[in-house]
Amino acid sequence: MARMKKATRNQKSTSAPAKRTPPKKTPASAPQSVSASKSVPENPRKRGRPPANDEIRKVPRLEKENEGQPSKVPGGIGAGRCTRSMLANKQNEVINLISGVRNDNQEEPGGPSAKSELLQISLAQQNQKTKTAGPSHEVGVSDSTPLDRILAALNPAIQKVQEDMKIYMAENSRLKEALKAAQAGNKALSMKFNETKLNVSVLIDDGEKLKVTLDHEKALRTAAEELCVELSQEKLDLVDRNTKLKTEHGDIQKERAALERKLRQETEETTAAKKEKEEVTSKLDDEKRKYSVLENSMKQERKNLHDFCSKVTELKSQIKAFQEEKEALQDTCSKVADLKSQAKRLKSQVEALQEQNKVLQESCSKVADLQVQVKE
């Protein structure tokens, strides 16, 4: 019998896994905790809470203290000896029945009253079995050991367990209702939590983007401030350069006006020199014509005008010199044309022209003297 019961107990433990029971709450504190927390009920394994079967198995065993000694069951002294195995088996059967009811946290068709009835029926069947079984033949137990005394000793504990079971079932039904309300609240809270989580993630992304933009704006501001400082410094430098350039421009304009005046004077002088040169050339042409006529006449009168021929030879040498001076004058005219691009050399060239003009005047005076001489 004991082996059969152990096998059935092992089958129950393997087939129906132990279910975790929620922590017991007082009737006053239960609705407050549900309404105040409104969160998902914690998993007992996550916070280190053992399963409910361990709580049930914390019931002290009858023979733990007096192991191997005669039991102290009322009416069992002397004749009422029992072994540890019989009491342990009875206690394990009661614990298995209680744990089977406690582990089933979900609603079944029978409900709490059906479970208590099943418990009572199983206990009655067990009593009948023990009555009909007769005396036990285990070691240490006499043939006259009544199991009724053992059951009578266990009945107060069983009744207490039944009362505890009724309280537990009422508490369990109340906790189930509270759990349903908490789960409904949890669903709403989970939906809100998911929404807030999405909103928070969006806000975090926006915050990161804003942080990046703020850093970029800070960098741009610093760069803009540096550029403003550099531009202000460049502006001051440009103002100084502008003032310097204005002063230099005024000086250049003054120099330009002076150079234009000088150029006008030089152009006037060159035009006068050109006019004089033209006059001289015209006069020279006339003289050449006259000289050709005179030369023809002098050929005829060469013998008589030997002295005049010597003078004419001198005149030729002077005319050659005059031609060289004419070429020099032509060079000076080309230099005068280049005076526009070479304003710096105007002074030296004008002095050279003045000297050449003096020479020309001397030559003109000589030519005039020659003309006078020729006329004579």
C-alpha cells in the first residue's frame, strides 16, 4: 500500500507541475495594493521566492524530533507503537492532498467546494481501508495496534487543515478576483507603458538629434565669432590701407597734374621746334636750289672764283654737319614721340633737346651768315 501511494504521489508530482501561489494578503491591504501598484505581478522565482510546495512541506513532521522512538500518540503508549514509515506515509498523503488543492490556482468546473468534498471522500476511503486492513505486520508494531487511534490523532490536524483550506480557498477566490482586476489594470498599464515607451524612444531620438544640431550650432557660432573677429580685424586693416591709398592717390594725382603740365609745355616746345625745323628745311631746300644754280655758275667761273670755291668747300662741310644735325633732330623727334610712355626721362631729353636747339640756332645763325655771304 505504501509503495502504491508513493507511486501515485510521484505520478502526481511529475504530471502536475507545482504551481506558484501568490503571497497572502490581508483583506484590508489587498485592494489598496492592487489599486496603488497597478503593475504586472512579480514572478516569485525572479525575486528568489520558493514554490508553494516548499511552503506546504514546511509543516513539521511528527517523528522528526523523536526519530526511532515510540510515538507519543494519545492512547498509543505501550500497545500503540508505530514506525516512522507509517506516520510519514500518512503525513505525506495529507500533504499531497493539500498540495494538489493548493497548486491548482486556476478555476476548475468543480470549484472550491468540490475540492473539499473530494478531500473528505479520500479521507473516508482511507479510514475504511485502515479499518478493513487489519493489524499491521511491520517491524516494531504489535498485532493489536489500532489504526483508529492514529487516525484519531491525525483527525484534529486534518480538521485544522480543512479549516485552513476553507480560509485558503476563500482567500484564493478573493485573490483571483483581485488578480483579474490587477491583470486588467496591468493590460491597460502595459498598453500605456508601451505607448509611453514609444514616446520616450521618439523623444530620446529627437533629443539626440537636437543634441547633434545644438553641437553643430555651437560649432557654427564659434566659427562665426572667430570669422567676425577676423573680419573686424581685416576691416580695420582695409580702412588703414584705404586711407593710405587715398593719400597716395592724392599725391599721384598731384604728380600727374604736374607731369601733364610739363607734357603740355614739352609738346608746345616740340611743336615749335617742328615748325622751326620745317622752316629750316624749306630754307635749306631753297638754299640747295640756289646752291645748284650757284654751282653751275661757279663751274663756269671756277677759275675766277677759286677763293670762292674754297669757301664753298667749307660750306659743304658745314652743310654735312647740318645734315648730321638734321638726323640728330629726327632722332630727337622720335624721342619726343616716345616721351608719352617715358615721362620720367622727359627732363633729360628736354635738356638734350634744348642743347640741340641751341646748336640748331647756332647752325641757323651760321646758315644766315652763309646766306649773307652767298648774297655778297
